[in-house]
Amino acid sequence: MNATAQIVARQPRQGNAAARWLALVGLLLPLFPSNQAGATDWPAFLGPTADSKSTEVGIQTKWPPQGPPQVWKLELGTGYGAPTVAAGRLYQLDRTDDDARLRAVNARTGAPLWEFKYPTEFEDLYGYDNGPRCSPILDEGRVYLFGAEGMLHCLEATSGKLIWKVDTTAKFGVIQNFFGVGSSPVVEGDLLIVQVGGSPPDSKNVPPGRLDLVEPNGSCVVAFDKRTGQVRYKLGDDLASYAAPKLATIAGRRWCFAFARAGLLAFDPLSGKIDFHFPWRAKILESVNASTPVVVGNRVLVSETYGPGGVLLEVAAGKDPVVVWSDEERRRAKALQTHWNTPVEHEGYVYASSGRHTENAELRCVQLATGEVKWSEPNLTRASLMYVDGHFVCQSEDGTLRLIKANPQKYELVAEAVLEDRPRTEPNPFGFQTPKLLRYPAWAAPILADGLLYVRGADRLVCLELIPRGRGAQ
């Protein structure tokens, strides 16, 4: 990890006028404001409000079989993380060979702007791919990236120039989790809050994968100065998970909820003072917490898929959390067992894919206050949701896209499409099945910015026009 990271400017060949023009367009378009009324950026994991909900309106609800119009596509290396969009630029983190790579492209055209690389030797313990799992985070002209091996970088968003970096694995003694680092950081004021989960030196002798023998060292969560990378505080005797920290305001006070390996850690994000740690994890060794908490009012929902399922807590400063309902108490009839997807709340109901495996996952609507399952739809494989304009964009892990009405009474499919790797107008005399644009595993949640829907599969990012230009007014 000592090799110097590099910024690679994407310069077209001198003799290629078309390429030079494309690069110029890519550089200039982010400078001009969008004409899409109500358009928003998607600057962080789960969007501007960190709940996988968009405020944009005017979506196209009648899709052709091949889906909304394709605008551009980008070939990817390995990894699972969703992109982010800010100020007309899209940022995508992936891996090629032995380098982690952050690329900035024009969000509307896909034209390359710059890329940043650093060396990585990460290897997944269970044979999944070795690419990054986290989304880039955009804030005040900076972009933060957190690699699967634990390297934390801060770059200039317009140029990719390095501002600071921290090797969290070396600094805090992190023992590799099953699938590496996968919790996207969050920004609170002047702080970058990161699930780190370090351990004392003795833990280095623990065999790979034996997290039951790994001890924490009080760095479950670390707050860095977002401008300098200096540590401002660290807290929590727990190991890291794959769920992003969740920020919220409850009764006029700021809270942060980190769904760590052993349970939910609640604290004041400004001072680092801990409110409580609520144990919630399956008893089996090879289990993870990966679904980001959902906060509505003074209630917090957490869910996992390996054992206990979901639990709704009522929280207040200076008090222990109160269990409103719990799947653990129901034992067999679990309401919500989310895997790596995060539930989306809408008007008192949460919608999410529930189930550990592809074959048993069901898309569900659950009443938040009671845990009552209102409806459940099987055979969609595991899926991720994004709410927009009264609907959910549902991306299944097999690459199928669906538009579903936000209806607590029934599963209401509005549109369905499989993006194809070849236009339907091309001849196909032998009737071969057209290759999919989004190949399994399509695990990254869809995102929306400026009317454009971005979806990714195993090796490709695709930009679709979900809201026609000029239709975004409410």
C-alpha cells in the first residue's frame, strides 16, 4: 500500500477530432445548470436524505420492453458499490487488476473527466469479487472514498487531486471482516463519520474469518476532520458491519445510529457521547448486519437476515431504548429479514426485500408501527428499492427492473423491463437470447439525479432517462 496513488487525465489522441469534442463537452456541461425542474443531486449512499428517496417528479411510467431510453453506459471493473452524482458529475468506484479506481464522468453524457487510482491487495475470504463495496461521498467540493481494504481518501471533486488519506486498517488494527470494508461513511458538519472497527495487536494472530475471536479496541466508529483527516473522536466496543451510519434529528437533538457487527450503537455525532448499544445479531459466526437503519420520528428500525430479523425501537436522550415490536419474539413468523438492501419508508409503511437467499426472497410491505406484513411478493429474487414520485424503482439482483406503485394494500406492478446488450432492431435469425446489460449480481441500489436513473450490474453502469426533459415540475 506504499505505492503512490495516481491521477490519470483522460486525454484523447491528437488526431481524433470527435474524441476531442466529446472530452470538451464532458468538461463544459457540468458548468451549466439543468433545465429539469425539481432536479436533485445524489451525493451520497442512499441519496440526499439518506433514505433512498427522491423528490423528483414526472417519471415515465409506461416503459417499452427494453426499459426507459438508454442514454449512455460505462464498462466497469469489479465491485458492488452504487455511484453518486453532484454538480453534473458522476463518481464511480471500482477495481481493475491491482488498482482501486475512482472515475469522474459527465453525469448526462458519460464523457470521461478524470480518474484516480491507488494500489490494493484486498482478497475476499469467501470468493466474492475483490472490488470496493462503498459509494463515493460528495461534500463541499470534496469526494471521499473508502476501499474494501480500508484505505480512506479525500480528493478534490473537480480534479481528483489528493487532499488527505488514512490507512484505517493499519492505524486502528482492523482485522479483515468476511467481505472487507463495506460501510459507506457519512458527513456531519465538519466530521466524516466512519465505521472502522479496529482491534488490539493480539488480534492479528486470529485465523482468517474467526471474528468470534477478534476483540474490539474502542474504534467501532471514528470521526475524522473532513478537511484534514485528523481523528476527532472514536467510540464503541464493537466491530464494523456493512451498514452505513444513519444520521437523524430526534426531539431537536442530532443522533447517529451505527448498526455494527453485534448490534445498534446510538450516539451524539457532534460530541461522540454514546447513548446506548442494543444487541442485535444472529448467533451464528458467519452472519453480518448490512442493512442501514431506518429512522421515522423517534423510532428506529433495524433488520438483518441471518436470525433475529427486524426490531423497532423507540429512543429518547438519556433513556434506554424501548422495543415497540420484535421479530425475535415472533420466532417463526418474521416480518422483515433484510440482507444487504435497506428498507424504504413511505407514509407509515416500509417496503423491502426480505430473505437471505435468491430463491426465498420476497418483496414486502410492512406496517412500521406494528410489524404487520401487508403483502409479500415472491419470485423477484433479492432486490433494492428507490422511491420516486409515488412509485418504487425495483432492481432485482438478476438485472430485471420494475416500477411498482407505492401501495400498502397490494403489490401493484406498473412496468417491467430487462435491459438488453443489443438493440432489438439488430437481426437475430437464430433466436438467440439477447445478453443482459445488467448481469448478476446487480446488488447496487438504483439512484436518480436530474431525471436520469443510474443502475449497475456486475460489469456495467447504465444511464436511463426516467424523467423526460422539462417534465419535472410539480
